[in-house]
Amino acid sequence: MDIIESIQSALSPPHKAGYPFILGSFAVTFLGLIIWHPLAWLGLIFNVFCLYFFRDPDRVAPPRSNVFLAPADGLVVSIEHAAPPAELGLGDDVRPRVAIFLSVLDVHVNRAPITGTVTRIAYRAGKFLNAAEDKASDDNERNALAMRLPSGHEIAVVQIAGLIARRILCHVTEGQTLTAGERFGIIRFGSRTDLYLPVGTTPLVAVGQRMVGGETVIAELPAAQ
């Protein structure tokens, strides 16, 4: 992402989930101008932070139907084989899992990694450990989506709360068809997103690589047997 794209991203309109925080901090700023100027500065600083955190830039998905895109911005912190969350009912077979850690500076909007139909959405309460840790996938609060692709493959995308994240939002429903790169939710204030790929898929990214949600290609759909 070049300098111009970075500036455009920073100035993107906020996601609707940020409206209460943005309006609330604006109200604090206005009140501070009336009763106590230091409060106005605090409100202004938080308002700028919220505008940046909740930014929701448009993304352009590659015109390829056989690739998996990053479901979130952030840093790849692990690539390993693991079974999808049990609550999705996708079985116990291990499959490639790519875990993306989102810092408070990353865009937190989640996007569909590929075109498919949401077959199940399952929320599970849990802890709020550092989302960069491996055990966060198993122990932290999460919201998991199972998707069936036109090819018949099934995948899972899991929104995971982090150390300071306290709210996972998912605004799609079971039975809904999502297109690659389409927004489906957001996690507030630091988190992690895991993508469980079909068995036989080889990830094309590496640990430490930075992802651009809805644009970075993570893997290709396995060829039909």
C-alpha cells in the first residue's frame, strides 16, 4: 500500500459500529469547551482515535473466483493445521488455518474470503487473552461462520476477541450468500481472525506477512479430484 492509498484509507468514512463512540466523544468535546477545556482535549483525542479505528475503506477483490482472500487486515501470526471450532459441525479433521492478528491500528472490518453461502453462525463466550497467542483460537470469546462454496468445499472464518476487544459484531445471517471481499462484521479494539481452508489447500502467505482484507490472496482453491 503506497502513501496515497494509506492516506485514503485513514480518511475513509467510519463503519456504522463506530457512530456511538464518535458521537459520544464529540459530545464530550463540546461539553468540555463549556465547562473544562482539558476535558475538551481528551474528547477530541478520543474522537480522532475513533475516526481512525472505525475507518472502513473500500477494497477491490481480485477478479478470480478460485482464490481465498484475507478476511481481515493485520499480521499473519501463525499458519498451522487445526480442526475448525466444534460448534460449526464441520468435523474433527485438521485443515490449514491462517491466523491474522489485528492491532488497534489496523482496519477491523471483516470480509468474506471467497464467494459462498453462510451455513452456520455460532457464538461462544470465552476469555480475553492476547489475540496474538496461539491459545486465543481455543480459549477466547469468538464468533464462527461456516461457509459452503459453489464447488462444495466448506470453510470457516472465526472472529476472535482480544485482550482489549469486548465486542464482536456480525451482521449476516445463516443462508445468506456473500461475495468475495464483502463485509460481514467488525471486532472492536484489537482482535484476531482465523481462516480455516479446505483440506489439501496450500497457503500462499507466510508468518509475519501483512494482510489487506478483501485484497491479499491467501490461497487457491484445490483442484477438483
